[in-house]
Amino acid sequence: MKKFILIILFLFLNNCSLDTKSGIWTQDKQIRKSSIDTIKLFQEKKIHTKEFNANLSYELSDKIKINGNYDNNTNNRGLVDFEKNIKKFSKFKFRKIDNFFYFEPDLVSDGKNFVFFDDKLNLFNFDKNFSLIWKKNFYSKKEIKNKPYLSISKLLNFLVITDTLGNIYKIEFKTGEIIWKKKNPHPFNSKIKIYNDRIFVIDLSNVLRCFSLENGDELWTYNSENIFLKSDKRKSIAVKDNKVFFDNSIGDITAIDVNDGSLIWQTPTQNTAMYENAYSLENSQLVISNEDLFFSNNKNEFFSLNTSNGFIKWKQNINSTVTPVIIEDNIFTISIEGYLFVIDKTNGNIIRITDIFKYFKPKKRNKIYPVGFIIGKKNIFVSTSNGILLDVDLNTGKTISILEISNNLISTPFVFDRKIFIVKNNAIIKLN
């Protein structure tokens, strides 16, 4: 038996170690270089920091209608009507909101009156002359100390409000009287959408929740991902044709049936294996135009998705977190670096890029980013993180003037009755 083992061992060593033809153990050889080029799986995308077709003139057709009835559920502001020549401004002051930059405030209005809140969670209704109509507070001292943020949405004569404590409640717009109030197990972390008789909102655990508008009862939920992966960035929701669309912390875009909460489709837009980068992901609001869904992010990606099946129609390298605006066949957006883009809606081709931040000094410019913008027939008004309102010529894409509103971040401009309203951390500014 021992002889047999020795014979086997000898043959093995002879074939493997001494025979250089086997390829297992051989004498030292030079490593051959493969002729195949190395391919990087995750190449760094080049960010546009140069103008393109800057001398190209762009004019809107006279046939385009002013978007008088802004469809909040699709998030597309479209073409709005506002006074071009700003001659004066007035303020409605309130208690300063700490960490104002953490949330994207919505100014809610019925065209005559407005509703907002302050640092003590006082809700107030005021008219366009800034006269106070009513003031309400539905919070305990303990809740106020936690300094939650509110999201407010309006439908007909009612307001629906959620906060980062998990409260959701419905009140009357004209009187401020509460109708019902419910408590969610997790803080809410999105804007509110109201569709027919249903309320849609996302909580901090990336759960889409559907509530009854009538009594606040929870009708269904949809959990889109691992609840342990969370982000402070407010999530986006859009609703159209009995489908609710939303994003989550890792960049998935999901479409859900509004009636029963069943999954229609889900499209990943990021490499889900790279969870360590998920927390830094910031998407713009989802915007729907016809059968297309558009959004961008701070990873230098702008997407067009088909709303029926979730297929990616095209993707462009644009580094932006502001809500894009779609007018007919063109998309407008502004990059984090301060470049205004005009894009072909159908194929994603870039038509024009102009630098609207060129008048800021280089050292100062690197600390500034756009917050939001509105588009009129002749001008674009852009708000910035350093409290500046830029007046940009739509035709040329060039910045015409700079208006200093605040020393700190200001909200996206809102338009009511042809006047521009801007929210800052301690006041609402009316420009007319």
C-alpha cells in the first residue's frame, strides 16, 4: 500500500512540477500583456462647465398658454405669468425657522390668501396685503422643542399637513379649524400629493403611505426598500392617470396603483451595491409631461422614463437637483454649477448651455448653487442659496440683473396674481 502511494505521489510531482507543459508550476516567465483594453465599470462622468451654442436665440411661441392652473400633482410649473419690472417689495414677518435649508418650503394659496408656519409651529393665514386672517397651533410644548418641519398641501377648501414627527392632519383653509388628526409610526419625509379622495406621502423609512382624505384612515402602504437606509433629503411624489410615482433613498423610481397600492413597475437608476453613496444622493422633484417622467440628480445624471413601463428613454450628463420645467418640446434646468440648459424633450439632446453665474466671483461662486426657478414669456427668475434672485433673459440665456433678497438661502419663487413671492427663514417677500 505504501509503495502504491509513493508511486502516485511520484507521478503527480513529475507531471505538475517538472513538466513545464502543464502550466501549473513552471520556471519564472515574463507576464504577457493582453491586447484587450481595460474597461472601467464606473467611469467618472464629465460635468458640463462650458457654454454651448451660447449665441443661439430661443423664443417661445406666442401660442403657448400661460399655466394659470398649476398642476401640483405632476410638479411641472410650465409657463407662468408674472410682472417683469419689479419696482417694490413688502414683507410678512414671522419667527425665524432654524435650519431653513433642510427643507423645501411650499407657499400654499387659493389666489387670495396664503398659509405658512413659523419656528413655534404656529400656522397662519394672511391675505395678499399681509393682513393676518387666523393663527393656529396644534402642537404641545414638547413637540415644539423638537423643531419639526411641516409640509402643506391644499385641495379645494381644505389643507392637509404632515410633519417630521409623524403627524398628519386636515384643517379648513378659511377658518383653520381641525377636522381630523392621525399619528404615523415614522416621521414623514416628502411633499404631499392629494389625488381624488386619497393622500400620498412617504415616511423616513421609505414607505409610501396612502390615507383617506375624508377621515385620515390608512388605506394601504408600499415599502420600497431596506428601511435601515435613510436620507434627510425630502422624497418626491407625482401622480397621474391613477398611478403614483415616487423615488427612494437609493434612486429607485417606482410606480404604484393608486387604488390598491400594487406595484406597476420599478426602475433602479443607481448601482444598488454602492450603498455607502446612497446617503449623498439628491434627486430633483419628479416631473411628468404627457407620457414622460423627468428628473435629475447630483450624480451628474438626467433621466427620461416612460410612465407606462418605467423604461429609460434617454439619459444625459447634467448635474442638477432643481425641479426641471417642461414647456412644449423643451426642458429647462439649471446645473449645480450655475449653467442654464435647454434640452430637447424627445431625445435628450442639449440645445443650449449658458452660464448664468458668470457674474459671481470664482471664490464666491463655488459656494453658491441654484434653489429653483420660474419661467415667463421673456424672463427666467432664479433663486440661489446665497439669497440672490437672478433675472435671466429667456431669449439669450444671459443674466440681466441681480436682486439681493437675503444673506441666506431663499425658496423657489412662487407666482400668484402676477406677483412673485419668495420665502426666507423669517419672512415672506412679495415683489411687484
